[in-house]
Amino acid sequence: MPHSVAPEAPPIEVDLSTTEAPDYEELAGDEDHSQSVEEQDRDVIMGEAGIEGAKSEQPVVKQDVKLEDLFAEVESDEEFSSSNAQDAKVPSSPEAPASPFNLQPSARASDPEVMRSFYQRLFPWRYLFQWLNHSPLPSTDFGHREFAFTLQNDAYLRYQSFPTADLLRKDVLRLMPSRFEIGPVYTTNPRDRKTLRKSTAFKPLAKELCFDIDLTDYDDIRTCCDKANICNRCWQFITMAIKVVDIALREDFGFKHVMWVYSGRRGAHAWVCDKKARNMDDQKRRAIAGYLEVIKGGAQSGKKVNIKRPLHPHIARSLDILKTHFQGDVLEDQDPWESVERSEHLLQLLPDKGLNESLRKKWESAPGRASTSKWADIDALAKAGTSKNLDSRALLEAKQDIVLEYTYPRLDIEVSKKLNHLLKSPFVVHPGTGRVCVPIDTRKLETFDPLGVPTVTELLGEIDQWKAAPEGKVEGEGKSIQDWEKTSLKPYVEYFRSFVIALMRDEKEVKVKREREETNGVDAIGF
């Protein structure tokens, strides 16, 4: 399920610099802002670092600030305020609606006013910026990052970039894309790629290692739903996949900062954010993707699992994780071999023709026999000696392969192989369901309910229904309440916030360690 294309029809990829349409660079250019980029950057640095009273003409003084303090809660519309806030306003950017929103009963997620209110009042712009920038202070990690917008008319705008999150936010509010995607960090500003003398000078440098799991890839084994439809029973395939991939990324490759995000309808995305993961080239990405790929072949192919023995430790560990899911979530809940056609596929995966014939006769005499019983029949008839030449080891290995075929993650492997692949941003709204693409707390993976994820209209309604304490303050505290804190989006934003804090803390520690080593190296040679 690659997310760099529209779900229904291929979008029209537009490079507005080569068409007669109004040029996007002009639409979102510096002339719309009375401040220069340098002044804007300086203002955001002051705001992000929590330095009060700084003026643009004064030099920036570094201060020791705790990461937790960088996340001071402020009013949503003032989240990226600057010392020249009045001058920095863009006339074409809509103003935030007065609270409450007064959501109409007929409002839909695709309505422009609904989406505008969501991006103005609920989207966590600050944390998105700090997640991609790896620091509270603007840098090329964010400024040279590609963003791509899918507009309401399916036009697809690539190579957009922004020096600050405030400018990204304003362009999203101006263009109102149905979604936006995140690409790599490039050697230079993506907007300037056509000004380079050599096209080879513009290349991707870094991006999170990503994985994509989509329930449509399970249509040949799930029986409760198909296509874009899901329920809590087939969502267990995603739960199994997250368990297997997450532990492999952490234990086998040593990654620490792995974030899983609900796709908004029928899947999940993994973002591996460690610096060593972001800096990997395509060859290393392909190697990790190949390491995790076990299921090969489409819905019409025969045997999809062909692994060597003895089992690799990753496969053995995966089987231990998946065997309980196989019994309950697959055999009992999905009943995958209820029909004659599906039972025949099971027989094709067994190694002994004599055993297969005995099983076929038994199942034909008992139409509608449950899959749990059919799975037990395999061992029962094997022990009864129905086949004289049965190889018990071959049968055990075949059963292991069957468990893997029906439970092991089915990855869209192309998403993981390329450094320049784009993937849908967390917290955007899925245009089909209206659900927000929220992070999944893997500590509570078993209780995550995709059908319980809030929709954008529900969230805006919750703002209307929220009852504030006197003067809009939290009782016992002296801080203002942001709109997302008034809604069921709160636990997801807080989880994202804690993830970003941990990531930035590690990035800062690595930087300090490197600077200390460089200083010691200089001292050692006598300078």
C-alpha cells in the first residue's frame, strides 16, 4: 500500500514551475511574508527555545534548556508565534474560528471548513517539527526535507520544503490538501533543485526507515472482510505483524526509536527514527527489508513460505510469538479452511500424498468441519499410520511453514527499499474514513482498536462539548488548555510528544559526545 499515490486513481503529478498554472513558488513565496527567512528562523528559534524578550537584531545566546521545557503548552493558534507576529501574517491564510466550532450535523471529514479547523486547532505542528528536525532549533533536517501535497483535485505537488513548521502550517491551511506526505532530507533545498548546475548534486541524504502493512495483502487468508473493509478480528493480523517486526528491529538491529502509526483505514506504518537508520543507503535498506521478508508470491501463487533449516533465530522467535495467535485469531476466528477450495490449498501445503488423500476423504464426509478440527486431524491421521512413507520431520516443517503463511507479516517491501520513498504523515486525516492517523502505543498493542480511533468530526464536536474551568484554566494549574487536550486525541498526542522528547534527548547526547571526542582529539595533538 504505497502512500505516494492517491488511493482511488493515480494523481496528476504537477510541477507547477513548468506549467501555465499560477506558480506555486509565487503562491507560497517569500513575498507573502514581510519577514525574511532569516528573521523568521530567528523568531521561531526564540519561541521554540522558550527565550523571552529576544529581538531579531540581537545575537542568539545559547542557554541550557531541558527538553521537557521545550514543550511548554501554549494556545494552539499562537504555537509558533514570533516577535513580529503581526508582520508575519499571511493575508491568504484563514484565521482560526472562534471557539466553539459549532459543528453541523451534516458535516463530513472532506468538508474544507472541517479540515481547516482540524489543521488549525488540533494538528500537533510543534511536535511534528521537532520529530523531523531532531532539535527544537531549525536546521536542514527540516528545511531540506521534502513534503508532498495531494490536493482536493488529485493534483500532486512534490518537492515542497519549509524552513519552519509555521510556514508548513500556513501552506497546508492555504492549499487544504487531502493529505500530505513526508520524504527524505536532500543535499539542498528541494525548491532549489532546478537552479543547480548539475542535477546529480540534488540527491537524498537521509530518511527514516519505513515499513507498510496493509490488510488487503491478507485477503486470501482473512474470511471476515476483504478489500478496504476491516473489523477487530482481522486487525489481529496487524497486531501480529507489529509484534514480529518491532522486536526484530529492536533486538536484531539495535534500533531504539520505532514509531508505529495507524494508516487511518486498514493498515499500519513503522517509522524507524534512529540516526543510523535515517542515514542508511538503499543497499542497507534492501538488506533489512529482505531479512524481514518471508511471505513471497501473490494471492494466486501456491506455497508462499520457503525457508531454510535449521530455522534462523528470527524465524524461531517469530513462530513462538505467532503460534498462540494462529490457534485463536486464525483457526477459531477466521476459520480459513471451511470451504472445500480453501481446504484443498491446505492439502497442497502438506508433503505426503497418502496423508492428503486420507484427510480429503475425512473432510468430504464431514462438510462444514471447523478449521480447528481439520488442523488437529493432520496429527491424528499421521499418528494413525495412514501413510506408510510419512516423513515426520517433513510434516513438522510443513506445519511450521503453514503457521508462518497464515500469521507472518506481509510487508509492502518496496516502501522500505528506497531512501526517496514518501509516506503519509502521522496525524493527517484519512479522506475515506475521516479517522486520524494516530501513533500506536506498542505497550498497549492488544487493546488498540482501529474502529475506535477518533474521526475529525468527532474531535471537533468534542471541542464544542468540552466544559472549561473558570477563565479557561486547568484547576490547580496556571496554564491554558490547547484544543487537542479537550478531545480524545489527547493520549495520542501525548504519546507522540514523549516519543519526540526521547528521540531529541538521544540526538543531543550523541552530538555532545561527538563534540567532546573532537575536542579531546585536538588537545591530544597539542593545539
